[in-house]
Amino acid sequence: MNSRWDAATAKKLDGLDLLVYASRLIGAETSLVVWGGGNTSIKQGERDHRGREVRVLRVKGSGSDLKSIERKHFPGVRMDDVLALLERKDMGDQEMVDYLAHTLQEPSSPRPSIETLLHGFLPADAVIHTHADAIVSLTNNDRAADVLREVYGGEVIALPYRRPGFLISREVAETFGRRPTAKALLLEKHGTICWGATVEEAYLATVELISRAEEAIAHRAKSRVRFGGAAVPALPAEERRHVALSVVPALRGLVGRDRRVVVSFDDSPDVLDFACSSEADELSRIGPATPDHTIYTKRLPCFVPVTDAHDPTAVKDAIKAAIDRFVVDYTAYVDAHDTAGAALTDPFPRVITVAGLGMFTTGKDRRTAGIVSDIYHHTISVLGAATSFGGYVSLSARDAFDVEYWPLELYKLTLAPPEKELARRVALVTGGASGIGRAAARMLAAE
């Protein structure tokens, strides 16, 4: 990872503006965070509503996107209220949300990140948390402890996975207290936490940490065939598109039985490497790269084994059989782990990979289907890197369910604008699209 820090630009900024700058640098690196993932913070002196000088944590608001974040997306939380929670042994999720609402500098601010306490409990003035592909690749394998020791020695702290919230935040604080000279903290199956006395220090610490992971991955990749090599050949490009166009109406009907969806197709090289590989089926049954991906991709993709992708009818039949099986398995997964009466989102896959053909992703509109596709590209990257060190591992089904149906995670989805009138629909406009047709197409796309 190359540093994008520009000293001339940074020199003109301070405080929150400097955090915005660094956050956008992090957000621009899609291998670090995608679509609302990760969070950043600074601690600084401000005046509260009574005019008193107080220490304030400015932390990313829940659901904000680092690549386009602005000052207004960083709610201020009073640090004396945050540090008072270190006296607590436990705290429920909703209790934590309600408590933080009372600590805001500006009551109308966005809801603070669900990882606010993690930032607040660390003594450093600047903290950066990412879901870096390279780091997750080191922790999502069955040799994680050995791999981290090989790459970082004793310079970093690694903690087992725990869902974000009060307990992991307290554990991070206690662990840092015992090892204050550690350079960074890794949350297994989750991501990184780096810090510094300044925003620049925290950013450069993140760059160094991830660069070392990337170097280890590149070295390891030289000695292994990715995903075990091809099990089936990919169709030629033109034929792939022909078969995809032939099967997508049926696929859209299968996954949109309860509610319409828009489907996108992707046959880029990394997708084909995975979909056509000998390990694709097995790897598709394990779990996500990081917890927050589940609200977009669900816990698992739907892998469709196809021995002859040339025949659209055979591909349609294989897709139907795979989706029917996915629905049964997903419903059983929810039934097995739902103890609080959560409403089933829907039982259909968001990611469908077809051997020899490529990947279909679904969403309420083209943008959402694109988000799912982006996220699964990163999952493929993690799968390829993690398996070069050992067997790929992920969250347990229980842990994945707890995040996928977690109200604090689902809250992010409520921040999206309401669906437009023609959301989930596909329109066909005939004609030359030079005048009325073009205007009609643009109007329909806007709706």
C-alpha cells in the first residue's frame, strides 16, 4: 500500500478538517473499506453547551461512507461521559446507543458509529479502523496465530472475534493497557485498529501495517495455484454474455418471487478464476470475509456447479436447483439461530456464481446490485490470499446471524433514501433514442 498523504495539502488543515482528509484517503482505497465500512476519529478540545472546555471524540457517524465523508458526518461525543463507562462490566446494545445519544455535542448529529466506544477507550488522539483485505486474509485462515507472528513478530495485538459493542471495546482498552508499546491491534475476522498522536501518525501506521501484510501475501502467492486451479473452462467472452442474457430473466424470476430485484452480471477475470475453480464450491460454504458484509451479501453466496455452460437450458436448470437448495438452507439457518423473533429479510441469495460463466448479484436497483458485486470482489480477493496460508475460516453461523440480523447493523440500511416509484423494475425503451426515446429513458432511470 502506498501512502497518499500529501504534506502540502495536510499543512493547510487541522483538527476535524485533517480527519476528513485522512478519512477520504482511507475511503479511496477500496481494499481497506467498502460502502460504509470502517471508521475514524480524533479527540480534541471543544466547548460544550454550557461554554465549558471539554474533551470531545469526533467519530464517524453510523452508515457514513469514508470516501465521501464531510465534517457534518462526525458527531461529537463528550469524552468524560465515554470514559465513565470503563467502570461498567457490561452494557447492552440499545442501552449503549441511548447512552451515547445523551453525550452528543450537537443533539441533531448523526448516530455515532457502533464502534464509538472502541475509539473512545483508546488513549490515542487519532484512531483509524479498517476492514483491510490484506489483514483479514491473514486472520481468516486456520494458521492465523502463526501467520501473524511470522509477519509482525510481537509488534501487534491480535484479539479473537467478538461482535462490535461494549465488550470488545473494553477488551481492546484492557489489552492496550497491558501492552502500551504495541503498534496496532488486529481483530480476527474483522479488521485493523491503528492509532497515533496525530491523524498523520495513525494514517501512516495503517499504511505500514497493511503494506507488510500485502508483501507476505505476494510472497506466499508465488508458491500456490490460486483456488486450486480451474475445474471447468470459462466460456469465450461472447458466448458467456449470450448465455448470461439467456438465463438472467429466469434467474431474476427465481430470486424475485416475493419482491422484484434488479440483477447484474459480472465476468471479470477474478470472478472467473473463482467461479471456474476446483475450490469454489467448498469455499462458498464457509462464510463472509468480514461481518459487515453480511447485510449486503448474506452469509453465503449461491454456487452453481455446471459441467457444460454452453447450454442455456442446462444452466437455467442448474441455477434453479441451486437457488431452491439455497432457500431451504437459508431458512433453516435463520430458524436455527433466531431466538428473538427477527423478521426474515428474504431467503434468496444476493450473490450467485456460476461455474464457467461468472457472477450474478441482486439488489433493489442497479446501484445496490453493484454494491453487492463490489463487496464480493473483495471477498474473492480475501479467499485467494487466505488460502495461500492455510484453510479459509470465517465467522461461525451463529456469529454471522448475530451480525446479519443485528439492529445496530441494519440501522445503516434505514439511512438509504426511500425507494423510487420504479425501483426494482426494468424498462425497455424502443426506437433510436435520439429525442423522445432518450428523454423517456432518462426519466425512467431517474425514477
